[in-house]
Amino acid sequence: MAKSVLQSPIHTSVSWPFSLPPPHLFRPSTLTTNQSMIGHGGALILRRSSFIIAAASGSSSASAVTPSSGSAPPVIKKRLRYRRQYPGENVGITEEMRFVAMRLRNINGKKYNGNSDSENEESGASESESEGDDDEPGTWKPSMEGFLKYLVDSQLVFSIIERIVDESDDVSYSYFRKTGLERSEAILKDLEWFRQKGMAIPEPTNVGVSYGKYLEELAEKNAPMFLCHFYNIYFSHIAGGQIIAKQVSENLLDGVELEFCKWEAEVPELLKGVREKLNMLGEHWSRDVKNKCLRETSKSFKLLGQLVRLIIL
């Protein structure tokens, strides 16, 4: 069409590219020399190169807009990096704590002795090694004096955690009332039985007293961390307490079964109920809170290990 404009001396017309706005928006005076030229017969020819659009709006002065002549650079998407999951994280917080407990028990193939203060910041697990195999089932000999200390301290710890969940106004604690795992009353019956046998019942040791105070303080300021101890105390008693009771019964009590290890229902089912409730609450905890719970798991097994060692002192 540009060719027809040059050949017509009578008409003065403009050849418009398809993408340009109507002619009344252009002012030829605003075009530079390399953007326009006067053709044969007075025709104004616009090149397809960059040009200046003068848009008049009312009585205000026109503003110039220069479109970009180059193409936009390609958008480079940043590669997403996903955090590596903790062992057992896809199952729940109790499974994460179980991995920590197993790591504590099986450091270099030996059972954790509960004497190390070092803690791994990421998983809460101790890196220390057991110095010997004296704590392995079947290799240690319990003493009656030590076992009574263990029972007294255990009764103190159980009574504290059970009182806290029963009396606290924290909604999260209400899920763990009357679980069927409660042990304080059963241990009191055992202590009374020993008393009737003429044995002196000792006072709680510093180990039990300090652990009980720590649990009380923790329950007031951090419910998730307290519930971590709550679960681990019952888990430890069910997993390891059976071995302790068997050793004491065979070596000291002529096979008598204590109330300490008797429940009114199937223990796996009772523990499963507590585990499911804790996992449910754990879904609402941040990763930072869960990491603190894993460190508390290491601490709880360390303190529980100190209670167990009272038996062989």
C-alpha cells in the first residue's frame, strides 16, 4: 500500500502498520528525521522502526512514550530446594522420638548409659559411648536397697505427671487423662507390700526430686516439651520396665509379680491411644518446637537412665 501512496500526486495519505493507533494521535512534528520522510507528491511515509507517539488528552500537553524495540529477557526460575525430613517425621512426633531413643540405646552397638551431657543440636541425641555392657539385660544384678530407691523415685515422678495432666487448665493436657497407663497408685501398693515385709522404705533421692521439679517447671512454660517427657516416661517404663521387673522378680522376690507391671487392659493398645493423640497435637507444632522436643527426649532418657542405675548401686 505504501507504493500506491508514492505514485499518487493528488492524495496525501499515510501508510499505517497494523499495530499502530489511529492517525489523529500522531503529530508529524514530533518525529525525528530518521523516523519520517516526505515522499513524492507530499505523502508522509512512516518507517516501521521506533517512533514517538504524541497523545493529546484535553488541553494538557502530550506525553511521549517510547516502546521497547527489543524482546524481554527469558525468565529464569529459581530451583526449589526441599528440606530433608527427620527420621520418622512422615509418621509423627512419637516416631521421631522413637528414633532418638533407639539411637541413644544403640550407640556403637551399646546401650546408652545415661551419663553423658553432650546433645546433638539437630536430633537431640547424645554422641557419647557407653563405657561398658553392665547395663545390658541379664548382665547386672539388682539390689533390694537400690530397687526400693528406684520404686520411690518412680512413684514420685509418676505422681507428678499424673497430677499435672489431671489438674492443669491447658487443653492439650486434657487428652492424656485416665489413659490406663497410670502407675503411681500401683507403685504405692508395691511399696506398702515391701513395708509389710519389714523393709524400710527410703525417702526420694536427689535424682527423683530434681526430675520432678523440672517436670513441674516445664509443664507451666512449655506444654509440648512436657508432653514429650510424659510420653517417654511411660514408653520407657513399658519398654524397659518389664526387663527390670523380671530381673528383680527372679533375683530378689522368688518370682513374685509386682503391681508395678500390671495393667487392666492390653498395654500396646493403651500406649497406641496416647501415641495417636500426641501425634495429632504434634501436627500443629512448628519444626522448631519439634526439634526442642527431640532434645528433651534425649534429656528424659538421660534422667530416666539415672533412676534405673539406682537399682545396681
